[in-house]
Amino acid sequence: MAYCTVDEVVQRMGHGSATAPDFLARVTDAITAATVQIDSDTGRVFTSSTATRTFGVDGYTHELFLPDFTAVTTLKLDDDDDGTYEVTIAATDYELDTLYVRTGWPYDTIRLLERNYPYAGKRRRRVEVNGTWGWSAVPAPINQACSLLAARIAERTTAALFGTQSFGDLGAASIRNNDPDYLRLIGPYRVPMVA
């Protein structure tokens, strides 16, 4: 799913209601490229999907930090290290939380209330979570970043031949490789990298 629409990009480019098929195809391709770039730059996916995933715990803890999720359907543990998730944790025995409290953001932590996660043994992944992963809606800054980047990509093929945006009194003006507005918009959504 794209993080912005063709109409949003066309308006940002100042084309009003352009409908030439080759132009719209170029914009659609640019939106796809911008969406993929945002996923890469942030380390996140701003769509929603339901799946069962398994995780490992590195030590004796009651907290499990996960990628963005909005709901947990079932939480199971492999207590006896046999590869079977035989212990189902009741919804009343865990809570969903976020490391940083931000309104509208998905959860990133499942905290057990009555026990710790299993961690010692031969198998690394001893926790199974079935749930809804990602974001329930594309955040407004990500939508803006996508339309900004897509417009830049779509215009580049015609307006920026050889990386030159315009010729003025001072000569050729090149396109910047790092748009500061784009970087400001996606900045809060970047997953911190651990060395």
C-alpha cells in the first residue's frame, strides 16, 4: 500500500488535474519508489497485516520488545524447550505498552504480569505472537514525506536532466541528495539503530 495518492503528488507538483497516461504512470512509479524508500529510511512499515511470528528473549525478563503492533490475538510460550508453544497466556496476564508514550503510535512491548519469559535452552525462539503488525493508519508526516519524495522523483526525469534543476544567474542549480524537509518529516519515525 502506498503512503500517498496520485492526486496528492500531482497537486504538490502544481499540475492541478493532469491526466496524461504517461505522466500518471510516472507519478505512480514514483509513489511506489518513495514508499519503499521511506520503509528503508525508517526501518518501519506503515501498513497493517495479521501474522503469527516467533521471538526470542535474551535474558530473565518479563518484558518483550517487538516491532510495531496494534493488537495481540494469542500469546504462547514454549516452556519446556521442545519447539511446541504449549502455554497460552491469558489476555489478563499481560499488558501491551510502548517504550515511549506517543499518541497514535502502535505498541512495542508485551509485559507479562505473573511470570517471566522462558529464555534458557537449546531453542532461541520460545515466544509465539499472533497479532496485527504495523500501523493502523499512515501518519500524516509519513504521507507528506511520501508525496514530497514522489513529486521529486517524478519531476526529476523531466525537470532535472543530469541532476540539474535550473539555470539561474549563478549557473546551474543541482538537486540536493538529502531533502531537509523529507528528513525532518521521517526523523521521529526512524527505528534507532543498535551498534
